[in-house]
Amino acid sequence: MATAFSSDGEAAVRREGGPATAAPRGDLDGFYEMGRAAAFVRGGGYRKVALQFPDELLADAATVAARMEAATGAEMYVLGDTTYGSCCVDEVAAEHAGAEAVLHYGSACLSPCRKLPVLHIFGQQPLDIERCTEAFRELYPDRQTRVVVLSDVVYAHVMGELEQQLCPEYPNIVFSRVVCGDPPGPTPPGEVQQFGRQFPVEALGGLQDCAMFYVGAEGLALTSFMLTWNRCPFSSFDPATGCGRRETLNVNRALMRRLYLVERARDAQVVGILVGTLGVAGYLAVLQHLRELLRRAGKRSYTLAVGKPNPAKLANFLEVDIFVLVACAQNTLLDSSEFYRPIVTPYELELACNPAREWTGNYFTDFRDLLPGACAHVELPPAVPAAEAIPDVSLITGEMRAAHLCDHPAPQLPPSTALACRDQTRALAEISPAASFLESRSWRGLEQQLGQTPVSKAVQGRRGIAIAYEDEGHEQ
């Protein structure tokens, strides 16, 4: 898959073990900021702490945990596998261990958490300041250009040095700063705060007149920035290659693909709501919001918690026409080209089902922006009778569809067929639409067949993993 959020795990099975290459072997204390982490644990009086590592840093987990226990006296629990994306704090796994706080290592989406206190340790990756400065000068030869500098969180510690190099030459340059969690009070006017970054734009004449310069590798964070601020030209500098470039990703083409998915959502009758996070604050509220939106739009909805989604998992739900993924701002833009059914974001579902919401060119990847009281919330209009609804034509199928909201739930089976005789005592049993659909399937899962299966002696099974058993290739 194109994103690690929906990986089928094949890469992890085939990967050979070895030392991590992301952290400098001789400077673990500096890379993992042991002093700051120990002060956080001691200052909070925490006795059990969960350490969450991404896959690329797991090789250092045992060493970091041992040093943290020696420095703090607290019990450390390593979270080796995340429930969803590794950029999100896995509060569910931490609560299973009875942890009182979480130390989150590696790249992070900086989505606010609901319960546990969290300290983010990004890992201080090196950056060639001189080469980055040269690349910036090449990309922006006009010294009066209005530029906002963004960075991956692993390079946030050196942005101050880059600012000292560029600010004397570029008077209209602004550097964003990383903000962990929601700040107290509303965002001040003239400032932008999204994706855990905060920067002023009032002095630049507004964000629409600014260019964006991103320090970091190509990935989900940059894609989310480009879609959200799609009216700003983007350039980037990749510290791993030392090259700067103007981003050639055709944002308009990407938006056309997303708007096509909006049209698919308008045609859908059954929608699966995928739970892609259990730790981001507000996820329960947006789940309820989406259920109500779909009910008013006359569509049936099912809420599915399947962990990390992949094509094999979601292909089991044939009755679902389209899925909507509730995840953090980085993981919500899931490439569903290999899936049996497309996957949309909560904002795209709102565009499809809320007649009061119109496409303005702005794009929202953070589902919290859609909730009541948020900057992008749009109230549902009053329901209209079906006879007064304005008909609409699907741009995909060419069929007529009703574009209106209703006060009643999605249509169910008629009363005459919703009840059936269960046995000879004439007892009545209700038949649900979902149960009727499952009855029509050729495969419905395992059956117990108690008393019908003969008892056999246990024998030794096959050894190895599913893709390469030890006896494969030897049997005739």
C-alpha cells in the first residue's frame, strides 16, 4: 500500500532484524532527550509510563526503557505495536498496561489526546543548515517574497538556526513553531494554528499571498499541508538528499480525485464509518455527528472498528458502498485506489450529504473543524418534504437522485415483510435488512456443528509462517 497506515504487514515480515539507523549510536541521550523525559516523569510523579516507538526506532526501545527506569525509578512499558497510525498517541494500549503517562517517540501528528498526559520526543535529526539556506535562496531569488517556513517535527530543534540565517535577507519570512496539544483560549486574530503548527500571517497580508517552504521528506504531512493550503505555492528541502525543489504534485488533480469521491458518496446508500483513532480528542463527537448526518440524508450507516484498514479486511463488507475514515489529520487522506470500495474523509462526506455546505476551495483534513463551535462547522438545513425536494442527477451513473434531508431514518423493509414465522408455534421474529443480506451470502463464517464432527487424534502441524512454511517445496 501507499501508506503505512493501511499496510498489510508484508514489509514487516520480510524485514531483516538489525540495529536502527535513525538514531546516532553514540548519542542516545541527546537524540531521545533523556533529561527532558526524566524531568517530565519525575515532575508528574508517574509510577507507570508507556514508551511508544515507531517501527524504525524499536531497536533502541530496550536501552531507552532501562535508562529511563534507572533515572526515574518508574516502571516503563514499551508499546511495540500501535493500534492505528504510529504518529498518533496510542492511549488504548497505554491504558492496558495501566500507564499514567505516555512518552511518544518519533514523528507525530500532534493531535490532542483525551485522557493521558503526553510528552513528545521527536528525535533530533540532523540538518545541514548551510545547504538548506542555499536551496532556499535558489528557490526564492526575490528577497521580498512572502514565505512561511514549515518543517517536519524531527527538524524543529534547528529551525532557530535557520531563522537566524534567513531573516536578515528576507524581511517577509515567517517561521512556524510546533505547538503540542490545544493551547488555552482561542487562536489570536492574525494567526494560523493547524496541524500542531502556529505562525502569524497578519504582517504578510494574509495566507493567500504567501508561499510555503517545507523542511522534511515527502510524506503524509506535506500532502496534508498542500491540500489544506492549496492556494499557496509549495517548495521543499529534503535533508536526506540535500536537494530543494518546487513541489510538482498537481494539487488540482489531487483535488479532482477527492471531489470524484464526493460524488461517489452522494450515490452511496450504505456507508461504513471506519474508526481510525481511539485517542484523538473529539472522535466520539464526530462519530455521532456522522451518524446523524447520514440518517438525515436517508443513508444507512455501520460503525466498524477493524484496526488498521487494508483491502482484505474491508472487502468482507460487500454491502457497504463507501467508507468514511475517522482518523488524525495525517492518516485521514488514505489512498483507496487498491480497495474494493473507496474511502472518503469526514469533510468529503459532509460535502456529499449536507446541502448547506458548498465547495469554496478550502479543504479540511482535521475532523474537529467540522464539529459545532469549530471554524468550519455548517449547520444542517431544515428538512423538506420529499415532494418539494429538488432532483439531482448523478455525474457517475446518470440516474436521478433526491437531494434533500429527511427527518425519518433510512428506509427499512416494508411492515408486511419485516416479520416472519419463526417456528410451528406461530411465534414471530423480526428480520432485519442486514440479516437478510447475510443470509444471501454464499459464505457466512464458521459453523460449530456440535456433535457432527468426528473426534480425531492431535497431530503435529506445519511449521513456519504463512508465506513460507518449512515443508513447502518438498511435498509431492
